[in-house]
Amino acid sequence: MEKSINDSDERENSMNRVIQIKVEMKQLETQLEQLKRELNIFRENCNHEFVKNDYSQQCAKCHLIESLQW
């Protein structure tokens, strides 16, 4: 009997953790989207200073990367 109670508690704890993980993931996804929007706004307003290599250029300020291969 004790084993089944422990198994039941363990399953419940596992399910609670799964729900908690899913909630945390959703919060992080929302935060990530907000940060992406902020970064895009910053990049749109950046006075870029590009450092070039053979294939791309990267802004030293906002880290925007552009391909030079067209």
C-alpha cells in the first residue's frame, strides 16, 4: 500500500513539475519576443558602424549582421 501512495505522489509531483515547466516556457517565450522587438527597434535607429569580412558585415554597435553575398 505504501508503495502505491508514494508512486501516486511521485506522479502528481511529476505532473506539477511538467505544468510548472510549461508555464515558465511560455513566460520565457513572451519575454524573448519582447526582447526581439526591443532589439529590432534599437537596430532600426542605430547609426551602423560595419566591420566587414569577405562574406558579411557586422555592426560594431548593435551586432546586426548582413550578408555581402548577393
